[in-house]
Amino acid sequence: MVKVRPFAALRPRRDIVTEVAAPPYDVLNSVEAAGMAGEKSLLHITRPEIDFEPIAGEHEERTYGKAVENFRLWQEKGWLVRDPKPCYYVYAQTMDGRTQYGIILCANTEDYESGVIKKHELTRKDKEDDRMIHVRIQNANIEPVFFSYKDNQSLNSIVSGVVSGKSEFRFTDENGFGHELWVIDDDSLTDRITSVFTREVDSFYVADGHHRTAAAARVGAEKRSANPCHDGTEEYNYFMAVCFPESQLKIIDYNRLVKDLNGLSEAEFLKALEEDFTVADAAGDFRPTGLHNFSMYLGGHWYSLTAREGRFDENDPIGVLDVTVLSNLVLDRILGIKDLRTDRRIDFVGGIRGLGELSARVDSGEMKVAFAMYPVSMRQLINIADSGNIMPPKTTWFEPKLRSGLTIHTLD
């Protein structure tokens, strides 16, 4: 079972929450962050390179130093204020009329090491190292990770009761997504939440934030080994996560763009596809209609590609994924793309940007062909994580993204 506990968050005052809260560090580049960041924005802490003229490198010593300085200043100025006691928090996100309710809590670093917190993607050491530096120098989890858990009626009931009351704040962000937060500071209720998680929830599943999760676990292990009096109760054994029930989450498509046809003409490429797919012209913008059906944009036209029977293994939890089918039958076999992580001929676009992003980049001449995918389901993700398998790169895209700066967890 998972180990969790409440924490006394640093968080912005109600009257300035919209000025402090910001998109996650990795959804904006430095120029975009500089253009968005107001005086109080958390981006000055998560993207501190924007405070230099010209913009500094993300990994320079002065950039890391600026992050620490800004985090201290935000607390001194009262823009981030600590709650007087450990709390849980309910965080609601609304997108396109659909609301998902997550519990903000502290998860245990050793649960990640033991596999109780389950992943579905591989991590890159360089990205882990970067996130580890940020946790270490700030002695804090500035941004939460995004977890899911199998539906639990006890937790559903608790959350329903909490959200029937008055929230701490509510706002709509620049994308039109709603964000709302409730503070749970009643000791009997926090004890009940802890008890339900530790007695009834056997695993957490990393939805988004694999590198931040791994970095938090590494910092916890580092501090553990350096403390001769370690007893497991220290704050560094825990890190901040927002945990949503499985049924409330929706994965959207994560699409592919390729720069060339590996020396083939468009006609030759279409002919090569027919070996493994039924290829049909599509009228206007075309979205995949189900598993093993793909949209393709080539030469100013949309096509429907449907994988032929026998071209994939229905009994293989990885082989049956559409990202695997496309990789094996098209990207590798025809286009010669062997490694999605390193090949510079391929790019990835979250479905939140729409089909227009794909066609525009092909029409501009930047890319030659685009593929839109049918999204995987949460059940597929959980089954793969439970089996110990790893999904191919760039398989899942979750929206809306967690807003950073609503709560911060310090390690002391």
C-alpha cells in the first residue's frame, strides 16, 4: 500500500494567486516564459533565466542561484505564505466542461524505489539530473508531479464532501481552463484520508512528471544516506503529488511529424504503406476513429490508414499500442527511424494543438508527413505499468496541465 501524509504548504495569498500561479516549467520555452511572467509569477523561480538580459542559459550557475534568490524573496515579500499546520488539498481542474478532482499530498520516496509508485516511461539521466539540482538547491518540491490511482469509493466520498464547501480560490487561466482549490485542515479528516490511502490504495501511477518523481526519490536517498540519525519520518522522505482517480482522467493523442520520406516519392511511400494498411482518402480534416486507425497528412491531403489484421499482436500489451504499430510498420520499416528519442527527423505534437498544427507544419515545408494517433486509455496505461512494461516514448499527453505555484512542499 502507498504511504502518504499531509504537509504545510507554501502557497500564494488568495488575492494574488492568479499573479503567482504559472504553467509548468516544461511547457514554455524561455522566450515564452519571459513574455508571460508578471512581477509575482512563479516563472521567476522555475524559469529564472528570464531575469537576465539577454536571457541566460537554463543550466548556468547564475541561473540556479537566481532561482534560490527568487524563492527566498517570494517568501520574504509575503507572496508565498506557509500554512500553519499540515493539510491535504483538493485541486479541481475543468476543461471543456469536464472536471477532475485531485488530492494534493506528499507521497513517499521509498515507494518509488520499491515500485509501489509505478511508471510507464523511461527517464533520461540528464533530465533527471537537472530536476534533481532544482530540488536540492531549493530544498523543496516547487512543482507537483501528476499521479493517478485506481478508483476508490471512500476517497470519492471524502472529496465530494470537501468540494461541497467553500473553496480557497477559483480562477480561469489563459487557456480557458478552470482551477479551484480547497484546504483540508481538519485533523480528523486528514487522519481519515491518510488511513484510506495506506489501507486501500495499493499503487500510484505516474501520469506526468516521471523525471521530477525520479529526481525527488534521488534527493530523498541522498539526504537519507547523509543523515546518521535518519528514522524515516523526515520531510525529505516525501515529495508533492496531485493524485486523481483513474476514471476522471483522459489521455489525449500525442502525434508525430517526420521531415522526409527516406528518399521515397509520395507515390512510392503510399504504395509502401499498402503492404500493412488499408489506405483511403479522407474528406477534410480526419481524426482516427478507433484503435489501429491513423490519420495521415501528406501532400496537402488527409488519409485514413487502418492496420491490416495480423500486423500486430493483440496479446502483447506494448505491441498492440498504436504508437508501437506506427513505429514498427511505418517509422522504422519505411522511414528508417529507429530511435524515437534521438532521431532528429521526427517531432512530436500534443493533440491539444489540434490537427491544424500538423497540416500547417507540413504545408510550410518544415515537415513532409504527419500522423495523428488514437489516444491510449488510462486502463491501458495501468495494465502496462502493473505488468512492469514500459510504453514507447511520447505515448501519453494529459490535459489540462497542473498549474504550478498553488502549493509548494519544503523538505525541512
